[in-house]
Amino acid sequence: MSELIVVGGGLAGCEAAWQAAERGVRVQLYEMRPGVQTGAHQTAGLAELVCSNSLGSKLPDRATGLLQTETLRLGSLLLKIAQECAVPAGGALAVDRQLFSKTVTETITSHPNITLVRKELHQIPDGVSVIASGPLTSAALAASIGEWTGEQQLFFFDAIAPIVSYESIDMTIAYRGSRYDRGDLDAGDYINCPMTEQEYAEFIQALANAEQIELHDFEKMIETGVRAGVERYFEGCLPIEILLSRGQDSLAFGPLRPVGLIDPRNGRRPYAVVQLRQDNLAGTLYNMVGFQTNLKFAEQRRVFRLIPGLQQAEFSRYGQMHRNTFIFSPTILRPNLQTENRLGLFFAGQITGVEGYVGNIATGLLAGLNAARFLHGEELIVLPPTTMLGALCHYITHASAQDFQPMKANFGILPPLPEPIPRGKRERAAAYSRRALNDIEDLASRIFFIIENQHKN
């Protein structure tokens, strides 16, 4: 039986291992936790979600929803489990973190073709391999990757948001509701903490003066080969204090925007709103949406308790920042996620420059599938760039050195439609989605085994 090594027990690694194992490949899946921790993970479970419990919109005319639909059609294990572990989140797919990780761990470890090895690898392994060690790759393995690629590593800072207990939220001030009150689609899945203009002003003043956790010296200066000595943040996950530094109204027009949210106490739209999203099935924990931060823990308590409804908030997890690592994929990878200089080596997940949980799962699927096809002597698959996954893989392997940074699913990376759509943004998105799903269906029908239940989703 053919053998494959997969490095990393996160989303991409677990999906890659499963896809290869399902195709008759014996897989050794290496995960260094709990022996070696990352500083961001809290458990030893596979596929632990760190930053958020949301996998983004599940609507097919949204970019992440399209990527979910494509990935499910291609037979994704982890997205199927995510649906089974879903918690209320309106039009988004959000999961109970613990249940999701537990289910993935049990499913992966019970597969007869997968052996889970709890060990840190210090070097790129020999033989056919998928490196899916994630943005928190250990220092030793990162050094080995850097030595092998001959390229200096790129770094960016990433942050996670706090989680508060439901019982500590003052529901006489906060209220349930979703933007524009879209009825059953959202069903009040979010808790909203409304702010007056004065309350917003007091909050941002406190936030602007709050103390941040000092970064280690080696994290302060980032050498990219393009710009040296510059702090670099991923635009899709900015710490809230960094976002505030761009202007006093940046939060009111960003994560605290009140559009579509009416305060039932007075029937008016608040000046700003902090939204909380359910984080577990029991509904006992809520994530502060958009509140990624690097404030000191005591400062988080002080400043975030200024938010109406959170004056007595109890934090089950504080926000924090960590350094993430990714490779310069344009010179290293092919669109099939195979490396240019070693055909039996594949990369997947966030280390490639694909951002977002669903992107990690999807690239893990493609890398695992192609690794299995490589071992079986079959032609490797390159997805059409008209599909969202194909467009992401094309972006990370063709981007310029000057502006390469992690990319989430978005319609801007898809090639133009053959004929312009004269109507609005949603109509154009729907047209992009129809084209992508037609192309993914054609590919799936010809190459992949058909899973009828996922096709219905």
C-alpha cells in the first residue's frame, strides 16, 4: 500500500489525511501537540479552531459560501462535520468548537488507513508528504522549510478575539437580533450591545490609551525581502486597536457598524453596535465579533466592560496576538499545491497564504487528493480559476512579491464574467457562483466520486 506523511493536525492536515486515506493510501499524520504547544491552541484535539468559531457565510452567492459549496461537492469530511456541529449563526456556518474538534479527532483516529503520531518533526520528511503545519509552524520545522525553499520566510501578525460567558451579559441592555431582521435566516442569532455616540466616544478613548502586550524583539521587526523593519498585519484580522489608529470612526464604520440593527428599547438605530456570536452549542459562551486584540488582559477587562451590556462581563478567553508564518508560494508551489522542486512534496492550509478556515480545509482536500493521485501515478488536478478554490490556488501561486499576503475567498480574484451583469452586487455574485458551480460540477462528475448527500447541500 502507498504511504503518505501529513504534517499538522489542523484543518488542512486532517482533510488531506482523510482524502488520501479514503483513496487507499496509508497515512501517517504528525501532530506535535500536546507535547509541543503553540501559544494559541488550548487543547490537544485535532482541528482545533483558534481565532473564531465561524466558517463564514454559508450562502452560495457569498464568496465563503461558494467555497463551502464547492468543497462539499468535492467530498469534504471536515465541512460535513462542521454542519453536524453547527450552532445558530444566521446565514453563517459556525460550530461548537469542542464538539467539532472532538468529532474530527474521533473520525480521523478511527480510520483504518490513518495513524496519528504525536511528535514534532524538525525537518521536512522524506518521501511523499503534505506540509500542513499551519501558521504556527514550530521554529525547527520553519527553519527547515526556509532552508529548503531558499526563500526568506514571510511573517504577519494575527490576533484572536475574546469570549465572554452568556450569563455575564446584561440582557436588559443587550438584545438579540440580526441585521435587517431577516427573519428565520438569522433568527436573532447574535446578541447586540448598542452604543450611543457618547458611549462610543468614551470607549474609543479608553481603547486608544490602553496598554498592549509587548511583542518579543524577534517579532517586532519583520524581514520580508520586500520591506524590512515594518510591523505587518493581516488586513482581514486586524487587532481592534490597530484599526482604531486609522481614525476615530474606523470602528463605527467597521466591526461596530450599526446598519440594519434597531435598538428595541427606543426603535432607533444605535450609533455603534458590538455584536456577540454564539460560540458553543450550549449557548453559554459568546465570541466578541471583530474584537481581535493585543491588549493586556487587565486592560481587556477594563476597556471592554465599558461596552453597554458587558459591564459585568466574565471572560472565558482573552484576546491575544501571535506571529503567523507562511511561505512565498508564487515561487514554490504549482496551482495543484505540488512544489516546483520536489514533485512528491505538497503544501496546504494557511502556510501557503490561503486565509480562512474554509480555505484551509479546501486546500487540504486538494493537496490530499493530489498526493494520493501522485502515489497512484495519476494525473494531478488543477481546478479551474473560475471556481473559488481554483482562483485561490491561482492567486497564491501567481501573486507578485510586492503585495503578496494571505488571501481569503472573495469574488475579486475570479476572472471576469464573459458578459457584464448590469444589475447590482448580489446579482453579479450570483452569476459568479452559478459559473463556478457549473464548472465544479463538471469536474466532480468526471473525476471525483459522487456523494449525493453533499450534492444536495
